[in-house]
Amino acid sequence: MGPGARLAALLVLLELGVGDPAAAAGREDTFSALTSVARALAPERRLLGTLRRYLRGEEARLRDLTRFYDKVLSLHEDLKIPVVNPLLAFTLIKRLQSDWRNVVHSLEATENIRALKDGYEKVEQDLPAFEDLEGAARALMRLQDVYMLNVKGLAQGVFQRVTGSSITDLYSPRQLFSLTADDCFQVGKVAYDTGDYYHAIPWLEEAVSLFRRSYGEWKTEDEASLEDALDYLAFACYQVGNVSCALSLSREFLVYSPDNKRMARNVLKYERLLAENGHLMAAETAIQRPNVPHLQTRDTYEGLCQTLGSQPTHYQIPSLYCSYETNSSPYLLLQPARKEVIHLRPLVALYHDFVSDEEAQKIRELAEPWLQRSVVASGEKQLQVEYRISKSAWLKDTVDPVLVTLDRRIAALTGLDIQPPYAEYLQVVNYGIGGHYEPHFDHATSPSSPLYKMKSGNRVATLMIYLSSVEAGGATAFIYGNFSVPVVKWPTSGYTSMDRNSEDPAAPILKTETLADGSLSPKPARSQSQGQRGADPPEGRPPAREDLE
């Protein structure tokens, strides 16, 4: 690789916010960026305040009811109540004609519940939509698949990869948090509703197991019950051909709900099927995992994600090296860049401590109000897709002097002019729950791309700056180079883009910090160079994807 290509390998990608930040935030979903998830804490705190006031009102009401109960009970402690006393006789009649009616139809109870509902309605527009619940559930399934996580372990709050007899801890939360039966049911139902029984069955099985343990307990917040979980799981088993399991679950359902005629008919149907084809339907059926995005490189991608960073060591490949880089620039003479070459083709290098803590924090603060759901280019359209879960913001260097300083540092390192029209603006990306970007090319691969329409030239290289560290996951995988780069605090990495070897997915994030804890993006702020100015998002799927060309 020549000097020109080597320099091109270090150029940068950036994104610009357009419109009103508040309006942009209001239109966006919650699950696709952890900053949005963190913002969802605010309305829940308001709901907690509303519920606290309701509980205090109810406690006062119940204390008063207890007082009334004790007063009347004391009059009945003597079986021979002296009703001959005209005062006692009067109060007995008054209680039965008036007092008990007032207790039963107390306006205080109505006012308390009305205040609770009013408080909920005030924040309802700020709450996640059902689409967010679906997105968050699919994120758990994505983590389950990519990192080979055990559903039972996840339900217990444990992130372990189980392969045969081998168990690997991938992430150890500071606070163990387990899922409830209703939580597991909702994840399973999201998969069930899309016909994804591969994921639906283990989650519904866990829901059934947890509901069985707590049967008879009533939880106000639960939407589902043991009967619901048995119902869904039974039909899911039938759909994959496991009629014997469907029959067993349906019979258990009838134990708890014997009057359900639909389930009774299902039992008869399953019994008939087993009688007619018992040798075919009694055995457990292996369920094939769906490849929804039709990704030909899925196994390679997930394998690289599971290694959590697999760049080769220097003693294995002597041509890889570390050095202090000045690029003959006076700007870097006093503080050279700390360069680590981790791959030669494509050329990929890490520059350690490329930004300071203060600069990273400032970039996150500047981008946060402008974050909107990331899109991909598909022909002339820009689409929100399941294979890219994140939010992005584009920042001009005129927004803040920190960005001007960063541009100068990048230009000194690369020796190239990164000002528009020669480079794009800074794109800051915040990944969501299990956020990822499946294999893609950063440069355009289709003549119908807006890049060509705008005569802005194609992207030739990428430079990424990690603005936060993560505790697990989040590696950048190079599919055809067969290696991945882990997230390291505050480095920047550069690589050529117009190279088949540079297809770079972002592995799903197992755990990252929220903005309040000092991080924004488990993946980097990215800046990309191209021949002319352009502001379209990164190109979507590689040619292996069906809808790119």
C-alpha cells in the first residue's frame, strides 16, 4: 500500500444536525439510542411522584376506614347490644342508612385514582411507544444470538455464553437485575407475533416456568398470566411441529381454565393428530434460526463479535508496529500521535488518546440535542432499518472551537484537507439497546446513490473516534479481513473504505454508559472523507444484501 493510500486510510466522517433539536427529539423513538433511554428516566420519576402522592392519599383514606371499622366493631363486641338506648338505636339506623353508603361510595377514593390517572396522562406523550417495546425486545434477541447467551441466564440477570459444557462470563453487572415472568412473556410475544418461533419458544418457556413458581400471586403491573403464557407457548410448539408438547401445555392450561372451549377443541385436535401421525409428531423438532436480513456473512460477523476484539498480536505478524507519528507537521511535533498499526490490508491503525476526556464530553454534549434515528441509503431513498440501530447527529466545525481544534489535529495527522467540500462533517453516533450496524460498506456501491447525484464523489476512507468505552461488546468487525477491533478509551482508528476488505459492521453493545455517566456512543464519532462535499448517510447494505443495488 503506497503513501497516498496510507494517508487516505486516515480520513474522517462527520454528521450535521438540521432543524429544531427539541422537535427532532420529540419525533424519535426511544430504544435506538441510549441517550433516549436515559431521557426516559425523567417521565418515570414524575410518575413515581404521582404514585407517591396517590399512595399517601390512599394511606390516609385507609386509616380513616380503619377508624370507622374499629368504631363499629367495638359496638358489636358485646353480642347483646343495648339497642334500647335511643342514642345507640339512632346511630345504628344512621350507619346503615347513610354512613355505610358514604364509605362504599367515597369520593375520596375516586379523587385519588383520578389524580393518579391525570398524572399519567400528563407524561403519556413522553413515554415510549409500543414500537419501542418491540425494538427493545428484538435487541435482547439480537444479543442472545450474536453472543450465544442463554435465555434462562438472561432472565436471571446473568450474561453468559454457554457452548456445550463451557460457560463464559461476558459481562458482570454491578447490580444483578432479573426479569419477571411478564417481562419474559413480552419478549416471547414480540417474536411470536412475527412468526419467529425460534426466539419465541425459549422466552415463553421461561415465562411459563416463572409464572408457575408465583402462581396465585397477583401483581398489578403484569399484563399476562400463566394461562396466557401456556396458550402462546402451546400454539408456538404446534407451529414448529411439536404436537406432543402443544398437547401437554394445552392440558395444563385447562387445569387452570377448564371452561375455555377453544383450548378444549385444541386438545382434541392435538390428540387426533398424534393418534394419526404419532411417530412423526411426538418427537421434539429442531427449530432453524431465521436469517431475517438474509446476511450471507452472518456467521463470520457474529464470530468476530464474539471474540470481543481479535486483532493479531505483533509477535505473530512482525510487520505490524507501534510508533509516534508527526507526519512532518509542526502541529504534532510537541505531542506526536501514538500510532498502532493493527492490520495492513486493509490498512487499519489505532491512534491512542487522540482526544481528551474534556473534548469527548464536549462533542457528546454538542451532538445530544440533534440525535435522530440513523438511516441507510437504498438507491435514492433513506430508510430506517432493523440492521442499523442507532441515532446520529452531524456537527459542523463552526458549532464550537473544540471541533475546529479536532479538525486541525486530523488534518495534521493525515496531511489532507478535511474541510468541505473535501470531507464530510463530523457524524456522532449513539447506539441503542443492543445497538449495532450489520456488515456494510462506508462508500457507495450503487450508481443510484445520492453521492453520485450530488456529484460529491465517493468516500475513500474512514476515521473513527471512540467517545466512550464499553464493558462488553461493541467491537468493529472487518468481515473480509477476518479481524475485529475492540472499543478502547479515546482512540481513533482509520481505515480505507473503497476496498472489499473494509466492510465494517458494529457489533451489538452488551453494555455501555449513559450520557449522564460521561459517555455517549459505544461506537465512535465518525468522520469520512470524499472527493466533494456531501451530507448523505453511510451506504446501507453490501452487495450480499438484496435491496442495495
